[in-house]
Amino acid sequence: MGHGADAAGRDPGRMVRDRRWARDLRTSVRCSVALLGLLLLTDWGTGGLTWWRGALWLTLSVLLFVALCPPRVRVGQGWVASRSLLHSRLVRTDLLVSVRSVDGVCRRLVLLDALGGRVELDLEVLTDNPAVWHRLDEDVRLSAAAGLLRCGAKELRHLSEQVDRETALAVFRVSGLEP
């Protein structure tokens, strides 16, 4: 994360965050605690609860939390940072060379910069946070205009259309003009 420290300090007033992160974190905690409670209660009810089984159930609950815990996404002028329990990643969006979409359990956007930085973002973070998308989109356009972005322009156009559509639908829902 060495090359990102100067990028993060350039314009701290324009930094935006994933506004759903705290809610998603609480949901992860609730699911893990519910699993632990259910496992302990079941074992206790059958008379099979021992200290080592309790430790096993606690370990399973912690692993569930690690799997469900959302990364904290922050975006500023010229950078995107993603911080999870296991690692922190930063990419210079003003130096992007590649953007690609990866399908799987959830769709992710993989950003690569000229300095070797790599960040994976859940597409829901971008569609649910127009401010995050707007900040990222501005820098991606700068990278493309500078000739650095070698692949991913088509995917970004599709993503931009999707974010615009989701934002418009949210505005219609809030205003009561749902189509």
C-alpha cells in the first residue's frame, strides 16, 4: 500500500465511502451469532455440548463471519481502496491499465493500475452508491483519455448504463413515480 499513501492524501475532502458497509457488517455479525446460538442450543438440548464442541461451533461461526464480512470500500480522487479483515488493497484509478468484470457468486469489477495495484469491487457497491461510482468513473475517463486504459472500456460503458438505470429507478421509487 506504499504507493497509495500520497494518492490518498491529495484530496481527502472528495473521498466517498460505501454507505451500506455498516449495515452489511451488522448483518454479518448477526448471522454469525445466530449460527453460534443455534448450534450451541441444539447441542445443549441434545445433551451433547462439551467444551471442544463449543469451540468447534465458535470456530465455525468465526469462519462464517470472515466469509460474510464485507470489505470497506473508499474512493478518492485518483485512488480506490478496499480493506477487508485479511488484507488492504489500493489501486490508482488515474493510472488504470485494465478493468474487467468477473462472474461468480457475485459479479466483481477487477481494477489494475500501472504500478501493479489490484482491487476487486463488488458491482453492488457501485450500483448502490452513485457517489462512489461517479468518483471512480471520473478517474477511469482520465485514464482512458491519457491512453493508459488498455482493456475494459466496453465493460465500463455497460456498467455506467447499469448504474444510471439503477439510480434513475431509485429516484422514481423515492418520488412515487415507479414505472
